[in-house]
Amino acid sequence: MQTDPQGSASFSAESYFATQPAPASLDNDRQRVRAFVRRQSEQGNKVVLVTSGGTTVPLERNMVRFLDNFSAGTRGATSAEYFLKAGYAVIFMHRQFSLQPFSRHYSHSTNPFLDFLEIEHKPAPNESLSTTPEITVTPEKREDLLSVLTAYKKVHRDGTMLTLSFVTVNDYLWLLRGVSEELSEMGRDAMYYLAAAVSDFFLPRQKMSEHKIQSGKGSLHIEMDQVPKILKPMVDEWTREGFIVSFKLETDPQLLLPKCRQALERYGHQVVIGNDLNRRKFEVVFVSRIAPKKDPAHPAATNIDDDTFTESWLRLSEKDTHTREIEEDIVNELVRRHRTWMNNGR
Ligand code: PAZ
């Protein structure tokens, strides 16, 4: 663990996992992932890990208050559906109670499913006066519901989705490491799609108050430590040759591209997808590295200072925003790039 000039600590991934407790469900989750990966591998399926939703940072061990990260889980849940449609098996690792594939279409706040149902009173057989109430689907909602339900039932029948959940940033980090290590068995056939909004700061267990923080002392000062940059060990140690896609969210448009490039430079993974908070539903940018040039004098070596980046924007037109989802285009593009990545490795 290092200390910066202001005195706050920054954990390496190693010191983080050596000092912060693993969630109680971790071993069980890892076993489920292992069995799932083995099954998908036998069936010749590619697997994508989709992370989705925000993480919390508890302020007390007996938690009353916490800091949260913005994210409804729309990107993750929607993308998972398109990956399934493209023939991938999906490990859907999401914040508890955030949106999920298929059920997201009938979220209680935007599209409550009870509004789709009607009660019909049909005459009961042999009893002319009484009626039996029956539940039916509102006719104009039928077609949409049938198509969502058909896709949902198929995924259940085929066993191509495994759902795991996290709440805190600590749960997330442990689970991400565990799932990545299990999934790395698939080598290049695995994709990692990191759409969750993960806190950059946390309160180590050792600094947390045991009980509810009391208000008697007036204002509250909390100094948080930096969450370790886990993409580095993820690329170098946890995943073997997997195709890794991370997301970068910014609110200042000037920062978006520099931050995406910086992430690729630091961690050396395959793609960063940049999105602006207010434009994310209809515009994203794919940033990746053009393979470093070979030095003719030393053909075996690559010059890593010679990095250049490619940037390609995906946009939905004004008209399409109401009828299409940008995740469909994101997933199609990634499936294409993953195929090239797999072919290059073989
Ligand atoms: O879940 P949502 O659809 O509301 O938002 C998706 C998102 C903006 C959280 C995601 O696209 C993203 O950028 N995730 C990474 C955030 C970050 O840590 O930079």
C-alpha cells in the first residue's frame, strides 16, 4: 500500500485482496461459474461476462449509510440480450435489483407489467349465474410481450445465462477477479464487457466505524482511499488472452477521448468504449490501438512508444433513437472484432 502526499492511501490490487474480506458467497459463485463455463465450452459456445449497474461504498460496518454510483443497469441488461441473440452465452454480473435482461422491458417504474393485464369474467361451466375471472394480456401489448417472452424462455431452456449479483464495490472486485479467473479457461473464446459503474473510492474495513456514525459532532469528514486499478492485473494475470472491453463515462466532452486513450495505454486491453453521461443512449466512441509498428532493425521487438489509436463513433439518428437501441450496434461491432481476435490467435 502506498501513501500519496496528502496522506491518503492507494492500494495495489494485491494489497487490496490481502486486507479486505471476501464476500461469503464467493466460493459458491465461483463454483457456479466453473460449471457454467465447462458446459458452454462443451457445447462450443463463446462466453461473455457482462458487468452492469453501480457499486455502493458502505460508511459503517453495520451499514446504515453508503455512497452509491450512478447507473440503472440499462447498458448491461440491454447488451446482454443482444449478446444472447448473437449466440453468446452470458455471465450477467449485476448490482442487486438493477435492471436485468428481458424483465427490463417491464420495469416497475416505466412500464409496470400489471398495466398489461386485464381481468375477463367468463361464464363458469354448468353455472349460468356465476363467472370465473381470467387474466389476459391487453391486445396491443401482446406482440411485444410474446417476442420478449419467447427469447426469455429460450435462454432458460438452453441454459445460456448465469446471473450473479453484487452490492458493494468490495463484492464487485472479489467477484470480478473470481469470475475472470474461472472464465480465463476459455482463452480467446471469452469476452469481458465491463459496463458497471464502479466507485473510484472506498473506505477500507479497518477505517470503518463499527456502528452508525453519530451526528453529535457536527459536520462529517471522511477520507476515502482509492480503489485499485484492477484492469491491469485483469489483463496481465486473471484472464488468459480474453477480449477485454471497458467503458469510460465522462461528463466533460473534452476529457472523453484523452481518458479512453489513457486507459488503453495503461492497461493494454483491446477496446475502450467512451460515453458522455447525457448522450450515452445515442452516441458512443470505440477507441482501440493500432498494433504498434515493428522496428525493422529489431523485428522481434515492438515499439510501445509508437502507439496510435483508432476512434470510431457509433451514433443513432434522431429518428432511430425512438425505435432502436444503440447496444445492438455496439454488440454487433464487438462480435465482429472478437471474431477477428479469435482468428488471429489461432
Ligand atoms: O447503466 P446505464 O445504462 O444507466 O449507464 C451505463 C454506463 C454509463 C454506466 C456505462 O455505459 C459506463 O460507462 N460504465 C463505465 C462507467 C465508468 O466507470 O467510467
